[in-house]
Amino acid sequence: MNMVSGYRDYYPLDYLTKEMTRPTTPDAVISEYAKQPLDFEPGARWSYSNTNYLILGRIVEKVSGKSYEDFLQERILRPLGMILITGWQLRLEQLHRKKRSKIRLER
């Protein structure tokens, strides 16, 4: 990815606005930013944009028929012997362990 699309960055890294704290979906963000004018003509210059990664992730999901995470695990991470554990997954595993330990204690 060479960051020359012209799409405005939906998540500026130097500050956090109130709207950035609201739950949303990738499709909603893409739809909103696709309707806005480009920051520049595609290919005219370089500018980092998280929107590009969001679009790439959705393209991978549409083409592969899998979630972006599943695709990465199956096609890239597992073949390289890497394990992907997100913070969300780690927290879920911790909660499950806690529940199992409570169940054992109650018996």
C-alpha cells in the first residue's frame, strides 16, 4: 500500500474527537468517507490514511469470504508459525479461565 489514494484519514492520530468514541462499523466509515471529496487527486502525492487500511481489509473480506482476522491467520500468520491474539481475545480467554475456576471451586 503506497498511500496515494487521496482518501481523507478517518482516524487522525494526533487527537481524538467525540465522534471517534462512538461505536461504528467498517462499512459505515467507508460509506461516510467515500462521499467526501478526496484530499488530492489519486496518485498526485503521498499522505498516510487509516481509511486505506479499512478499505483494504473490507476488500480482503469480500474477496476471500472470510473475516480479515481469519484470513490473516490462515494465509499469513499460521504458515509463518505466528499466533495472533488480540487484546479482546486475550480478555475473553481470561474471563473463561475465571469462570472455569469459579465452577471448580463451587463443586
